[in-house]
Amino acid sequence: MAKWEGLLHQYKEFLPVNENTPMLSLMEGNTPLIPLVNISKKLGVNIHVKVEGANPTGSFKDRGMVMAVAKAKEEGSNTVICASTGNTSAAAAAYASRAGMKTIVVIPDGKIAMGKLAQAMMYGAEIVAIEGNFDEALAMVRNISGKSPITLVNSVNPYRIEGQKTAAFEVCDQLGQAPDVLAIPVGNAGNITAYWKGFKEYNEKFGTGLPRMHGFEAEGAAAIVQGAPIEQPETVATAIRIGNPASWAFAEAARDESNGKIDFVTDAEILEAYEMMTREEGIFAEPASNASIAGIIKHVKSGEIEQGANIVAVLTGNGLKDPQTAIAQIEKKPTVLPNDEEAVFNFIKGAVQA
Ligand code: F0G
């Protein structure tokens, strides 16, 4: 296998990379595409998951951020800014550190999973937590970047979409062609926009075909499904707790051009998929990522995804990002016993029989 040197190197002919672009990399991309053996069988379809939690900061955001930060550096900027539900801030801070730049992040106070906050802090970002939601934070950083030399690296920055589209290239390379259906969580709607762009570009160049794009919002944050912004979005999947997606129109275009659908899944369905994926497949992705699995289950049941379909679900972030939700989800806690082998052995015998 050829040596992997990161996305800017691997896909430079598809990306805005020129001789002045710093070849920034933390070796992002090249993530595994894993078949779901048990859930596929149960549903009568053929599911693969694109494990974006295997990226350097544990989410798909690294794909867009390597491109956006490299371009910011190329253009002479020394500071990047973003609003975030967590993952964007971790990726921005990591790539800016690598590039010798500063990062400012604005987050909704108390609504960021612990792992993501730890990352942004460790990578050295300046973190502002507001008593507001993601949509309000995004409006703020858009204005601030507009009146200062600070570069905005949310997905309204077109370089983010360029970087993120590479995931669709990889899916086509890994499967040999596009799947019938691409199932993806939708928050700010940048990623569904990026995948659709990627599938179209690869199809034009290599004839790899086009999937139907099935996007899934959380029920309490399903602005696109409802057709109106949601002032106070709420969901256990904090990554997609977004009430006014910036790439709304692009998401609708991806849906319509691909003959797909944007739907919602409930928090209960997300948590059920979250547990099913860990228990039955050994794959631990964060709650928002499992909106794609919950959505597949919903659409197979409704007939909107046909029996035998080849489906790729995007698992956008690593399960370790959000330890609180994981621990809260499982009723069975570790058993505390005395430091005594017999007591431990007796307990194990009971557990094995159960
Ligand atoms: N899944 C995860 C784990 C995310 O972090 C996000 C977005 C999405 C799905 C939705 O992707 O916004 O492109 O539709 N997280 C952003 C953030 C908003 O700030 O980290 P989208």
C-alpha cells in the first residue's frame, strides 16, 4: 500500500492546493469502512460504517479543518475562530496548534461533551462559553470575523466543505463504487453538503455512481424537517443540537438532487442505536453519529430503504468524546468488591451463569 500522507497530499488534484499552500497534516483521513454484520442481517440490508472517529482528533471535522487552517495560514492569518458544539473546536485547535496559529472558540455553556472540551483546552484554545446556543454563537463569530483579521473556520468557510468531501472519495474507493444510500447525521448541514459534492465530483471523474442522501436530524432540533428554524433546540446528541443550520439550502439540494430524504430521529431512537452498535457490533461512536443508524432502522421499517440495499452510514465522532452520556445510558455499574480473590471468583461465577 502506498504511504498515506494525509488529505491535502492524497487528494490535491481535487482540492484548492497550490504551491503556496502549507502541506499541513496530522495524517487525517483514510478511515476504516466496517461492515455491520449483525444489524445488517437483522434489517435485511448491507450496511457499512465510515468510522470518522478514527481521525486524529476523533471526528470528521479534521478533514475540513486541515484544509481551512492550511488556507488561513497560506493567506497570512494567525488566528482562527469558530462556534462549536465541540468537535469543530477540538479540530480547529489541533490544526491551528500544528500550524503555529491561535484558536478562539465560542461554545454553548454546559452543552459540550466532556472529551471535546478537554481537547480544546489541551490544544490551547481560548475558550469562551456563552449562555446561549450554537446558532447564537455562530452568528456572533460570523460577525466578529467579518470585522477583524481573524479567520472563520466553521463550515460556512468553503474550504471546510472541500476538505470534508474527501470522505465520499474514500467511500467510493473502499466499496469500488458509491452505495445505494448514504445515511448521515445532520446538524449545521455542512457534512451532508460536502459528501454530496464529493460523490458528484468522483462520479464525474471515475463514474462511481451517486447514492441517495438520507440525512437525519434529532427530533428536538429538526429545523429542516419542520421547515422552520428552532429557537431552543434540544437533544441528547449535543453535537447536532442546532436549530438553524447554516447549510440548510445545500442540504435540501443534496436531498432533492439525489432523490433522498431528510428526516428526524428521536432521542430514544438515537440512544437505542448507540447501545445496539456497542453491544452487537463492538463499535462505539458518539450519540449524534448514531442518528445515522437510528435513521436507517426507521427507513428500513418504513420501506424508504429497500431490502438488500447497500448503505453507508457515517459515524461522525468517537464514542469516547462523550463519556457522561455513555455512563448515564448504562444502568449496570461496576461491581465494587473487597480485595479478595474468593469474593471476586464467586461473583464472576454468578455473572458467567447469568
Ligand atoms: N456528528 C458530529 C459528531 C458532529 O460533531 C456534528 C457537527 C455533526 C454530526 C453534524 O455535522 O454540522 O456538518 O451537519 N458538529 C459541529 C461542531 C456543529 O461544532 O462540532 P454538520
